Amino acid sequence: MTRGWRIERRQQITDINGNRVVVTTGVVRNLQGHLRVALAVDNGPTLLFDTAERNVLAAHLDQSRDDLKRLERNAR
């Protein structure tokens, strides 16, 4: 099932409770008709990002990945 966005990519990911959920990313038009980057988790709301917000989110994901690597390395 798709969300009907102009462009969308879907990926199944496991949530914190071990359930499979669908994460959808893509491009949609906002209420003003502007194209925006979008993200949704399962049947939750659609989040819209401008370029600056998308860059911050991408940086936070990269930082979280680096944090995980550091914590795993220190746990040995």
C-alpha cells in the first residue's frame, strides 16, 4: 500500500517493541502547493521538512550512528 505521494520510497524497519513498521520517505506538496521532503512512520502523520530541517535530521541520524559505534566499542 502506498501513501499516494508524488515520489515515495518504503522500507520495513523493526520498532523498539520488535514489530515491523513501514517508514516512508518521499516528496509531497504542502497545503501551499510547494514540493517538500516528507517522512512518515507506519500509519502516523506525515512530517514535512525544508532543506535546513532535512539537513539537521540527516546530521542527527549520522551522529546517532556514530554514538552507537562508540558505545559498542566501549562495551567490549
